[in-house]
Amino acid sequence: MTPGQRIRIWAMGAVAFLVMLYLLRSVLLPFVAGMAIAYFLDPLADRLERAGLSRILATAIITLFFFSLFGALLFLLIPVLEQQVVTFVQRLPGYVATLNERARPLLHEFYSHLSPAEVEKLQSSVGAYAGTAVGWVVEVGKGVLTGGIAILSILSLLFITPVVTFYLLRDWDHMVDTIDGWLPRHRAETIRGELKTIDRTLAGFVRGQATVCLTLAVFYGAGLTLTGLDLGLMIGIGTGLGAFVPYVGMLIGLIASMGLAIAQGAELHLIGGVGVVFIIGNILEGNILTPKLVGDRVGLHPVWIIFSLLAGGALFGFVGILLAVPAAAVIGVVVRFTLNNYLTSSLYHGGET
């Protein structure tokens, strides 16, 4: 078989996989979620297995503990979040009035330096861009909901995901050995090396960054709640989980927190408290958590992560968001491998080896 024929076969297989993923996206969510959780927990299962437990017993203990802890957290958080949302909705008209009152002098000062024609042009441009942005966000959100949670019931996540996690975690090493046996023998070592690079990248980002996000979610949620910020717990949890995309989650959380603090009355202790929480959180993330838990193993640029998440959500819904980072890691490793081969090839050197 010629190299060109092998490339065509692999390309056809990749296209067939993407087509099947697109066609089955409405039912894949609990399976993809279970696979992600199993990958996250596999090192712990290996550690318990080395300690003397059987793989089945280690898997059962880990799965039961993980989902019990997750369920307990939901049971404790949902009533608090519900109360904060109700309070926020009740106070929303007052927030809008406060922001409008504080912004009016600034807007008046800004518009005083512009001609009527420039003001009209600026307002029309802002309206057009705002409409475009809102429409784009709505389309992405619609794709996420339509492709994932809206079609799959919550019951499928509650009951199917733990079962999938248990079986995948139990058979993880066996599946790895089976896939290793499928590799082309003449390229097996090369592929194994690249797969190890992909695993290091995913382990550094998924396992390391997930731990960072959970820690920051607890810190920001508790810190913003203690400052007295309305929706402090929800914004704090969102800020921590948003740290999955470096810098973006913290920036959005800071803007939302400061805006809400100003709407609440712009009291100095509230704004100062919010600022202190984010300063400490940023120091904690940049100097302790990320260097210790993630380090320099990731190799995924933040812009590439943002693009992959948006593209995955737009194409495959919530399943696409779950698969976005692994896909980005695989593509990044393959591109770097191809580029390194190109830089050492005669195609780059013009006939020289």
C-alpha cells in the first residue's frame, strides 16, 4: 500500500468519525461526560490498584465517592443559588436605575464633545454591533442547548453517566492495550510517542486545570459571598469554573462583580472587598495553583482554547464543548509533529536532507 493510499484511508476514517459524531450528537452527552470523568479519575484508580485493591473494587469506591460528593454539593448549592437568583431578580429594577443614574453624567460629558451627526452615527453603529453580537451569542447558545441538555433529559445524565464512568474506568487499561494493538506496526513507536504527548497535554490541562478551577470556584464563591455581593456565590463559582479558559473567566467575573457592586450602591467596603478577593485569587492562581498543578505541560494557547470551545459548541452543542479541548490537544500535537517533520525534510531545505 502506497503512502498516498494510507493517507486517503485515514482521511476517510476521520471524515466518517466526524459524520457519526454529528449525527449522534443528541445522544452522546452522558457517554462523553462519563469518558471525561473516567479519564480524570484513572490515575486515582491506578494508585488504589497499586495499593492492593482489585480494579473493580477501586473503580466502585472511586465512582461511588465521586458521584456522591457531586450530588451532595448540588443538594447544598442549588437552594442557595436559587435564593440568590430570586433576590437578584427582585432588586434588578433598582440596579438598572442606579447604573442609569451613574452613567448619565458620563455619557452627557462624552456626547458634549461630539457633533449631532457623530452622535447619531455612533449610536447606530453601537446598536448594529450589539445586535450582531447578541445574535451570534444566541445562535451559539441555541446550538449548545439544542445539541445537548435540551434534548437529553437530566435523568440520562444522572443515571447513564455514572454507569458509563464505572465501566470505562474499570476497563481503561484494557482499552488502552487494545487500541495499542491496532496501531500500524511500522509506525507504532512514533504513534505511541505522540499519544504520550497528547496524554501529557490533556493531563496537564484537564486534570490540572480542572483542579485549579474547582479550587478557585470555592475561593471566589466564598470570598464574594462574604463581601456581601448579591449573586456572589453564583458569580464566584462561574469565575472559578471560567478559569478553564486562562484569563477569560477571571476578567468576566471581575467585570460582573464590579458592575454589580456599583449597582448595589458603590459602597467603598463592597468595591474594596471585591477588589481584594480578585487580587488574592489572581495571585493564588498565577503563583501557586497553576505552576504547581498545570506547569508548562499544556502547550495550548488561550486563543486556541477559546476558538475550539466556541467551534465545538457551534458545531456539536454541549458535546462539542466537552470534546473541544481534547480535540484541540490532538490537533496541536499533530500540527507540531507535521511541522517538525517538514522543517527537517527536503521540501523545506529545497532538496537538501
